[in-house]
Amino acid sequence: MIYQGFAYIYDQLMKDAPYEQWVDLIIDSISRYHQGATKLLDVGCGTGEIAVLLANKQLTVTGVDLSEDMLAVAQSKAASNQVNILFLQQDMRYLTGFSEPFDVVTICCDSLNYLETKEDIQLTFQAVHAHLETNGLFIFDVHSIHKIQNVFANATFADQDEDVSFIWNSFLGDEPNSIEHDMTFFVKREDLYERYDELHYQRTYSIEDYSMWLKEASFDILKICGDFQLENIPNTTTERNFFICKKR
């Protein structure tokens, strides 16, 4: 089945993403900080790659995403992998409708960086807190300021294969530590290539800002680490910061 637009292209764009490393960090965090956790909510689940991998770890997984098309891909992927995952269309700032709290909530793949303002992040932290059990874990990752300023800024990424080709240009945005991703995709449809254009905005903040907002939302920070390793202390060249937090 073909899905239109970015949802179909996303898995091609992310084909080299280290999804297993996200899953390993989540499972290691559960083992270290919340043994016995079984119910997990994957927020901003996208096409469901991490949700499926977590379900294969004997976790009961629910996935939410704002994009209906992404969720259609995720549902198909779960069926193909013979795992039972409930997928729901929701805004991460306003999570609602769950009958029981979760043991763990995750926001992976820098999904949090798509929020446009600090108020959106604060709302998301409050929404996550409301749907976690006491002492439940909140695990998320974000781009570092270094990655926005020195890796993405004015960079061009490209790939070409038989079915999908893309050119991806990144430019600093108007707001501090923000980036605009200007993407053009060419997707093969029979004997022709169909063009898609996407503009994506991301923004990140300092570790100190995220820490302050987490504490304001009544989370204790158990660990802040860098680039998929629980023992890696973030430094000036870290590209992805991970936060492992516990609900008070």
C-alpha cells in the first residue's frame, strides 16, 4: 500500500537511524530505574518503528502521533510484525482519554523539537506527568544546541535510489537555536517520479532550560546522558541529549 506525502517517505529518510539504540537505552533505563514496568506510551511515535521494537520486548505499547498518515503506516507495520499496539491520533501537548496511567512514557527521535515554543514543551511535560503513575519513567531525547548550530546549519543531505530520492537543505531559523529543514523528494510512481516538498521546523533549548521545566512539572531527573549511552556525560560535541526522569 502506498501512503501519500511525507509519511510514506519518512522510513526511507530514516533508513539508517539507529532505532535499536533508542530501544536499548529505554530497556536499560527501565531495568535500572523501574523494574517490572510493562505499560508504555510512545508519544510522537511516527511510523511506529520504535513502538514495534518495544512491543517485541514484551511491553504493552500504546502509540500516539499528530499525523493520521504516520499512524496508518504504523498500524500496517504493527500488523506485518504481528504485534498488538493501540495507535491513537493525539497532540502531545494535550494527551487525553487513557483509562489507566502508564509505567513509562517515551518521546523519541527528537519529536519534542518540533514544538514551536517553550510553552508547548511545558504543556507536554504536564500532559506526560498527568498520564504517568507515581514513580513512572519519562524518557526523551532532543537535539543539542551544538547539533543545531554546527551540524545542521547550512548543511545539505541527499540520497538517491530507484524508488525515492531526496535533497534536504537545513538553515538556521529566526528563533534562537532553531533550524528549518527544506526537503524535496522524488518518489517513483510507475514510469514517472512525483515531487513532494516539505518544510520542517525544529527548535531546541539548553539542558538547563529542559531541566528547569521538568522540575516545574514535578519530575525528578535521574540521568542526563549523551548520544545513546547512559554513562556518557553530555559535552560540547554531543549531538543528542537524553533525559531519564521520574514522576514525583
